[in-house]
Amino acid sequence: MSLHKPSTSEEEFFAKQNALARHKAAVKKAREMAANERDARRKEHFMKCPKCGMDLEPVVYRGITIDKCYHCRGTWLDEGELEKLSGKGPDVLSRIVELFHGGHLTEE
């Protein structure tokens, strides 16, 4: 039995493997669902807040359309939107913190 603590890169590798396995399982399940059931679920949940269930409203922030819940004040991003918002400059963390801690979202 080894008492070796996993490195950060090992933890990242296994986290990525776990996420990939979960994604594959979700895709498989979606394929197995009947088309009518998928459509019904999509209509039921489309643009609804995953936290409180209220309607989400699209808001343009820095040129990216994100989904905002004005009931619980949640901000929801689609795949790739966080990366687009964070940019590649040295102030990535400050931009993310600004967005999630009362950043000024303005509709365009």
C-alpha cells in the first residue's frame, strides 16, 4: 500500500477521465431516450433556472449572450462561454470574480 499523495496533474487527469466518462454516459442515455420524451423534457426545462426553476433571461455581457435568473440572481453559462469571457489576459480571475460577484450586466 502506497502512501504517495497524488500530484495535481494526476488529480486533473482522473477528474478529466471521470468527466469524460460521465459525458459519454449522458450521451448514451440521451440516445436511448425516445425522441418524444427528449422533446418534452427540453420544452419543460428550456430557459429555466436550474437552481430555482424560474425563467432565465438572455443578457448580453461583453458580447456574449448569457442566461440570467433575476429571481435567485444566478448566472448560467453555456459550454465555452466562460472561456470566452475570461479571455487570455493576466486579469482572468478578476474578470470571473467581477462577473459572479455583482458585475454590471447590461443588455445590448
